[in-house]
Amino acid sequence: IINTAFEALEFESGKDVIKAVSHPSLEELAMLLLRKSEWKLIIAGHTDSDGSEEFNQTLSEGRAQSAVNYIIEKGVNQDRLVAKGYGETQPLFENNTEENKANNRRVELKVIGK
């Protein structure tokens, strides 16, 4: 469920608005977190290198926070969720192809405290 939620997480281009197609998997994640009350999550946003560093930092923070907010709306206590944005500072691949850029635009999840 955790992997599916974040592999399927899609945003409007250049925005921190979660696409409706991603809602079902985020809802499943929220339900899992409600069952696993000892889990805490760090949700980390990342971007490619297109655009300014400042824009990318703000975008990554906004996307991570949007995911956190969505999960909170489904009943998970906000004390269990941390949003972090890393902008373009932690790419998985060089930003030299569209495919690599797409892979660098991501939101990652780390479970802590279980």
C-alpha cells in the first residue's frame, strides 16, 4: 500500500495540487496508518532541475505538505506526519533526459517509529 501510494502519486504540472487519480491510493495509505497507530511518516518531495532552485525548493515542500494534508484530512493525526522538501538537491539520476527528469520528480515516504 505504501509503495503504491507513492508510485501512483501525481501532481498538476508545476503545482502542488494532487491529481484526482492519486486519491484512492492515498486513501488506502491513510486507512493503513489509522490501523498502524505506532507508525510515523516522513514525506519528502523532490524535483528535477528545470526552473530555479528557489522555485523547485518551494514546489517540493508544497508537494510534500499537500500529501501530508490529504492524509490528515482522512483522520490521521498530524503529529505522526512530517513534510520535507529537498528541491533538486537529491536527484536519483542526472537531469539530462526527460525520463531521468521524470524519475527525479518524486515524493518519497519513510516509515519511522514502528
